[in-house]
Amino acid sequence: MKHLLLNLFMAVVWATSTKTFSLLNLATGFVISYFIIWLMHDPRVHPARAMSYPLRAWKLISFLLYFMFDLLRSTLRISYYVVSPLRRLHPAILGVPLTAKTDTQITVLANLTTLIPGTFALDISDDHRVLYVHFMKVSNLDRARNSIPQGIERKLLEVMR
């Protein structure tokens, strides 16, 4: 019952933030909030390690803030490269080692990596241990290769475990 009330509340917050109170928009908010609640609290996956709802909510907010900051930083960096007359780009395709194990974790990570300007997830190895990513500018191979596992993947796995 509490999850339903939370879901309804989140749908109303969605409609308020989009400033559209139509039935379709409320339904969209309901579906999105249901997915968020499902992602944050599914005790069937790991019943012994089920995290409390407030802790998961905090980790999700922390992840979203981290992702938004990374998105803004990358957007500004790529914008500078585009308008700069000294465009010395060094693109590279690197194999990024993965900590993520499940197909869902890997898919979400690949999609989020592609959303960040300057990176594009290309493929995954057959054993699902390496994600191949195109980087628009690489000055240090090791730093670029480790930027995803030490950054967005670490924060994502905190939420999805």
C-alpha cells in the first residue's frame, strides 16, 4: 500500500514538474515512478541484502546528481572542443573493464555512457567483461579507460545492487 501511495505521489510530482495535468501525463509519471520504485526496491533479487527504501532513495539521488554533473561537465568540454580553433582531438576506442554482472546493469551502463557527450558505447565482449567505448578525446589511455568503472559504473552499481 505504501508503494502505491508513493507511486501516486511521484506521478503528481511528475505532472507538476512538467506543468501538464492530463491523464496521459499522469499515466506517464505513474509508469516512470513505478519503474524507479521497482529499480530501487526489489527484495526478490537479493532478499538478504535488501536495502532500506530511504537508503536506496539517497543513493539514487546521489547517482542522479553525479550523472547530471558529469553530463554538464562533458557538454561544456565537448562544446569547447567544437568551437576551439585548436582542435587537437585524439579519438580512441578502448576496452573498458566491467564490474557490472547482469544484462540489466550492463545495458543501463552502456546507455548512460552513450548519453554523455564525447563517449559512445559500441559493443560488449562475448564474456560480458569488457565494454568497448569510443572516446572523442583521449590524452591518457589509462585515465580514460578507468573513468567509467571508477565513475558512473561505481555509482550506478550502488543503486542497482
